[in-house]
Amino acid sequence: FDAVVKALGERYGVAPKRIPLMWAASLCARGATHGGVRGMRIAQFEHFGPVADRDGFEAMVASKLGEGWMPTVRERKADGDESLIYTREDGRLMEFVVISLEHGELDAVRMEMNPEQLARWVREHGHGGAE
């Protein structure tokens, strides 16, 4: 994730804006979901501007993520907005990296999820699905 954030900043000449106390939000998510969601990290780029070479943009993100990451979602809109989601399995965890470019701002999010633990939390709190 750090390599992606660094490469985006260098290639497009925009410094990422770090979210203050992100560690606290990640800790809260982990506690609230009893370990279902953890390791959240976010980097925001304001005034990112349009991406002329969209295929090159995606190739750069994929190369900086490294081996094991699979492109799961790619949405491209005519106005230049784009969303990319990459996933990989790491033992019992699923890791996600989401890159969202909208209206000249780019958000990069990373998190880990334990699907079994998250599903149990959703069932216990009545947020859909039956046991």
C-alpha cells in the first residue's frame, strides 16, 4: 500500500493527505467487528486531476501492489472517474485495496477482513442473513 501511495504521489506530483488518528479508527473497526475488519489505512490526494493514460495508471497500481493481488472490480466512467478494487488472500484473511478517483480527488484505502468473523458479527447484530 505504501508503495502505491508513494508511486501515485511521485508520478502525478501530488502529496497524499494522511488522515489524522487513522490508527484509532482502525482500532475501533477491529473492536466493533470483533476482529472482522482491521488494518485500515487511508491516503487522500486532493487536486489529483484527470488521468490521461488510464491503462498505464492501472498497470502502475498493479505493479506496486506486487504478486498475489487480483483485480476484482474496475469501473471507468466517461467523465474520468474510476474505481479499482484489488484483493488477495492471506491465510484466513482477505486483503483489500480500493483506489477511487472522483472529481479530481483520489482516495486509496487498504484493509484486512476476516470473512468468518465479519459474517458472525453481522448475524449477531441483525444486519441481514439468518444463521
